[in-house]
Amino acid sequence: MTTSFRAGLDWLFFDLGETLFDETGALRVRARQVCRLLEGMGISASDQQVLEAISDAAAGFSKVPIHDAVVALCGTQLTVEEVRAAAPYDHTKETVRDGAAEVLATLVERYRLGVIANQTAGAADRLRQRGLADFFEVCVTSAEAGHAKPAPEIFHLALAEAGCSPGGAAMIGDRLDNDVRPANRLGMTTIRLRQGYAARQRPRDALDRPDLTVHDLPALLRYL
């Protein structure tokens, strides 16, 4: 990316899960819980099989990969609520991605930063506990906004709070379906962090294609 690319950007919006936060530990806990759920149904599966099923579901653009992974393994149509009750997500098992604080500290000198993320309540507190909150001026999450990505409303809310036009903002996230595609529709710059359980997603059409793909957070500094 060139200087001319950077010149039009005022705001960078980040996703959280698998972007700034590493969900590996939380997913391992869920995999073990799913194994127990399946055992109760007379089905044997390993933690690794569950994790692979989650990755497969994400690669297939599942809206709720944990649910579709369980259905694929058991062949029974459980509801999303049933799966979430049996395998609740534990945010305390997340960690901050390597280099996140250092990258944000550099970027905040050049841009204004925000968050647009599908998260349960308390995301701002989690950012604060992990030492990242002070980097962000805007934090819009699905729990508080009442809209979840890829719905355009959550993006509109964040842009309005920032006082920024889509053309002056970039969306940085790990998922083509939830981050890249809706931001492309709005005319935002799009940057994919190809990491985490959705790393195997492949663009289905032009709207899924990001302006830039990087494989870790520090790589952003080469372009931004």
C-alpha cells in the first residue's frame, strides 16, 4: 500500500475476537464441553475433531460455527440456544494477540481507533482489563448496539459516533463474511487478518475481497 492509500484514512476500526483477542483457549474449553454433550448422545468425538468441525463451518460461512459444527458431528438438529447452553463461551480464556498493544500504540499516533465487534456484554471492560481500552475512542458492539455484523446498522452506528464517512475509515478483522463484505458494501477500506478459526475462508465474489490481507497484527505497520 502506498502513501496515497493511507492519506484518505482517518479512522481504523478493529474487530475483537480472533483479531485483537486470541480465542484459542476459549475454543479448546468449548470443544471439551461439546465432547461431553456428544457423549451424552452416545457419540464419540475428540477435542481436535470438534475444533476441525468449527473451522470447517467457518470456512463454509456459517453464521454460528459452533452450532453448525455440533450439528455436523451429531447429525441432530439442535438449536443454537441448546448448543450455547451446553458449551458457553468463556471470555476469561481469551488472551491478547501478540504485539497488539505495541501495534495499537503506533497506530494511535497516526489514526483515530475504534471497535466494531460481535461481542457479549462487557467488551469495553474486557478491553480495559487487558490494557487496550485507552487506545479506542469508539467501541460499538452487538450486545450494546442491538445489531450484529454483518448488518450494516452496526457499522453506521460506529461511523456516526466517530463522525467519519465510510471512505475515511478502514475495517480490520478476521472474517470475510462479518468484516470484509459488509465494510466493502459501505465503501470502507478493508483489511483482513488471516488468522484464527476463519482463516480458511475464501472469497466468494468481489465483495469478499479485502483491499489488503495480512497474517498477523505487526504486519499492519508495514502498510499503515
